[in-house]
Amino acid sequence: MLNASTRHALASRLFALLSSALILLSASLAFAGSSEPVRPINLSDSQRARIERGDVLTSLKQGDRVNRGVATGIIQAPMEDVIPLVAECWKYGDWRDNIKDTALISRSSAERVVCSGTAKVPFPARDRDGHFNVHNHTRTLGGVESFVSTFSYIEGSGNMGDMFGYWILQPYGPNNEHTLMRHVLNVDIGGWLPDFLVRWATRRTLPDMVLGARQYLGQLKNQNLSAPNFWKEHSYE
């Protein structure tokens, strides 16, 4: 028979173990969700020629449920100027035309935050909103030191089916004077996506990931950038 003191000590240890397990489970659930492996940016010579002229490369693939879009372009500013735009997801409404009502919900570490926001969707569809886990960090991709920001929708936090993806920022140019940006977005809006919305997303929303950053940083620096690309001729040789 265990005495009362021993039983109390064992009960306390068991309670502590259960509490730790619950904390770990809660943390894993908070950062659970759909995701996609972050892949290096591989561009052909023709694609490099296009982005060096100021073009924004976009692609959109429709799936049965999730639609995947990719935007790639050059921001004519050093990485240290571009990183805050991507990392501070609670300020996306300042420079992303299709996003509003952004806010910082919580911060669990220097790299991990939860942000909220609303994506503007053209009539007759409803705007989509929710909370998103965001992980900002650096890693090597394709031999290049890169800034990466992954994001995933928190199920039940809004009126979306799902949303997840990532940003990549890499130095670009002979002197690393500019930034190569890629945005990968997987989204299930929680309903059927009509063809006109697909065309709208391809034509406007995806390019704006790059164009919005160009315009915003250009205005901050009082640069005379030419619309609609907000671009200055530059030699990348």
C-alpha cells in the first residue's frame, strides 16, 4: 500500500505529465493545417528575360477543390526593404489591393504569428476572411539564402474552405541590389469558382502580389516609377 504522501506525489507527477501533453497537443493543433513543400525558384532563360523587363510571371491551375496560383517578379529594392512587407502580415492591407481588415491576432515567437484578414472578391461572390498561421524564417533554397514565409488557414476561423502557401524572397542582380519575389497560393474559397473569377485572379490578383510591393516601396522612396508596372529600366548583366 502506498502512503498518502507517495500517492500525492505520484498524482502530482501524473497531472504535470498530462498538462505537458495537452500543451504540446494544443501547440501542434494551432499550427496544423494544409501545407505545400517550399520549392526553389527555377527560371528558364526566357523567363529571366521577361522578369528583367519588368514582367510578372503568373500561372493558375484549377483543381477539383483547391486552385493554385503562382506569381514571380522582381522588386527593385534590396531584400531588407522587402522582407518587412511580407513578414508583417498584419499590414498586408497597406500594399495589397485585394486584402483588407488585416490584424495581428497573436505572436508565439519571433518567427510565428497568427494574422487575420479579408480577401476582396468581386460580386456576386462574398468576401472571404479568416485567421492564418504564419511562419517567417530564412533557409537555403537552390543554394541561395532566402527569406521564406509560409501561411495556412486555421479551420473554422472564417468562411473559407482552405488557404495555404508561401512567399520566397531572394537577392537578385549582379550586386544583389534587387529582390526576386515568388508567391504561391493554394485556395479553396468554400464553393464553386466560376470561370470569370479565375480570369480575374490571373489578370489582377496574382500580378498585384508583385506590383503592389513595387508601388508601395516606390512611394516610400519617392521614386518616379512608371505605371502600371512601377518599373525602371535596369541592367541585370
